[in-house]
Amino acid sequence: MKILFRTNKFLTTLVVIQLMFLVYKIFQNNYFVLRDSSEYFNLAKNIISDFQFYSGDLSESINPEFYTKRPPLYSLFIILATGFLNSKISILCIQSVLSVSSILITKSIFESYFGKANSLVLFLFIISSLNQFIYSNLLMSEIFLQFLIVITIYVLHKFLTKKSSKYLIFYQILVALLFLAKPVFYLFVFPNIVITYYISRRINYKRGVIYSIIPLLALFLYCQWNFKRTGAYNFSSIQQYNIVNYNLRYFHTNKYGPEYAQSINNLIKQESRKINNYPERLDYLNNTSIDYIKKDFFHYSIFHIKGVFRIFIDPGRFDMSNFFGLNSEKEEVGLLKHLNESGIKGGLNYLKTQPVLIIICFNLVLLFNILKFLGFGYFLATKLRHSKLIFWIILILILYVAFLTGPLGASRFMVPILSLYLFIALYGLSDFIKMTKLFIESKRL
């Protein structure tokens, strides 16, 4: 009985923490955050009522942007999940199961290569990863996508160990599902060709690269479908929204100040409204924003790289405030805005205005995020070169998401890759602790 308890202690603790967040959210009775949640839910409702894949309000004037803004997979998941209890609560329950499953599957993959994980470090890393529990209890696609990513890695792991083509085919289907869940992954079909070629060559399965056409074909068909509906041949309208409102505006705010940034943002939008043709309007938004970035590409590159690093460190002030109902300002006025406008000093001054609970949680999570990043860096420096191919692919996935997120650099964008990142950081930090202990002991002798 003691052995059984010891074996399941980690799972029990994980489930208890997950349930605490779930119960809290059920009593709070607020499952939406930002406009994302509403748009995913609108898309689900419109599919059921009119079989329209449209994330806006059908009772209002049709805006072509909402046909492609949100890919359909998460909304289809909402439809299926809601059916169990005919309630939004069933979505949170299933997402909680997916959250726990993602961690357990990742744990089993890593332990099959590196042995048992350090229980204390693992426990501390998980309880300090508040977003794992926050986003499993919101109508957001992050945990659903995380589970898909973990299953993708698991299937790839099975292909590399079993060398069966069925796993490679399943892996390619999963790559397609990734971008149908979140637009950030539609470009992954291109590095996936290289990955598929390399892993097929490594196990002497030369025909394997042919299967990489599956996600490419899915991408082509999806873009064709979007073209028929909107006249614009693109994957998602959110690309133009992000480049104007985040990449460019945040960069201008950081370098020239909020007034200049807002004036350029307003100018671009005003000019775009004069263009009635939707595809031409998208092209204008995209090309104009890129032209501004090109004019100062060196400084933008530095700004972008800072965002890439920030995603690993950001404690998620907004996520905590929103989840626990402690918002003190409008959603768009947060820590990232203050950092872009006034740097670290501005960010610190902003934090002083936050509730005490948020300040405590923020600092604790920040401390552990720094430790995680240290562990991640140590793994890359000492362990990666001796690791199996699967861990190089995991690294590519993590860096891919971090790079494409760029200036946004917020903690919620880390959630889809959080499970994989945690275990790389865990084994890296565990080795760092061992080496430090050995070094100290050797100095005593």
C-alpha cells in the first residue's frame, strides 16, 4: 500500500491542484478572457446554428475578417465537449484532464530517456506554473493545443523507436491539426519537411519524406477554402491584426513613445478603411506594416529578440489578475504596455499599484521562471548534444513558438509548449544542482 501511495503521490498532488483551480473557476462562473474566448464560442455557436465557420456575430454586418480569424478545431472541440454536460463546465473538466494528461505523457517520455525526475524540483516547477492551471479553466485554446503538441511528440517518439510508417503518417496528420487549432503553426509545415526528411534518413526509411505532403496539402486546401469565402488567399486574418497592433505598434511605442505609435497605428487603419476590396485591404495592412519595420530593421530585430527571451521569464501578471478577479485596469493596459513605454522602471512602478496577492505571486513565479530558464540553458549547453533526436525536435518546437511570438512575449503564449519546456528545464536544473554539489564537495577535500 505504501509503495502504491508513493507511486501515485505525484499524480494525486497534480490532480488535487488541478481540481482546486477548477472548483474555484466554477464558483466564480466566468470562463471568458479577452476577445479570443468570445470569438471561439461564437464560431462554435455559428457552426451549430447555421453551419457557418464565422467567429463574429451573425446578427451584425458580415465582416470577412471573422471567417478566417480563428481556425475551427478548438471551436469543434467546444461543441463536442459541451455535449457531455450541456454546459461550459464540461469544457473545463475535459481541459483539466488534458492538462494532467499532457504533464504525465511528457513525464513518461523524458523518464524513458533520462530516468526518474527529481520529485522536489518537478513539484516546485509545476506549482509555480500557474498558467497550466489557469488556462485549463478558461475558454481558450492553449491547453487543447498543448495536448496536441504533446501527442505529436509522443507519436514521433513512437515512430523513432518502433520505426513503423503508421506513426509517421499519424504524426503528419497531427502537424496539420496543430495549425487548425492555432494559426502560429501554419508555417511549421515547412520546417516539418526538413524534420521528416532527417528523421526518415536517420532510420533508413527513405520514402518517409513523402508523407510530409499531408500537412502541406491540408494547408493548401484550407487556404483555398478561405479564398472562396473571402477572396483573400491567406491562412488567417489575425496575421494582419497582429503585425499592425502588436509587432509594429509595440515597437514604435518602445522606440518613439506611445503618442507616435498610436498616431501611426491610427493612420494605417484610417487608410485601410478607404479600401473596400477586402484582399487589397489585408495586403495594405501587411505591406505597410512591413515597410515601417524594414525602415528600422536592426532596432526591430533587437526588440523582437527581447520578446523571444521575455516569453520564458514573464510571470503572467495579467493571467493571474484576470483569473482571480483582481483586475485593476482595462485589459489592454498591462505590464507589457508599461515595459514598452518606460522600460523596466516603468514596469516596476506599475507592479507597485497591483494587489498584494498579485505582487507575491508575481515575484514567486518570476523566481521560478528564472530557475526554469537557467535549467533550460544548462540542458542546451551540456545535455542536448548527447541527447536523442526527439529532444532536438522538441527544442525546434519551443524556439519556433518563442520566435514567432516575438514582441508579444507574454506568458500565455508559452502555455502550448509549457509541458515540454518544464521537463527540459527540470532535467537541466537537476544536473546543474548535482554538478554544483560535486563542485562544492571537491573544494572541501
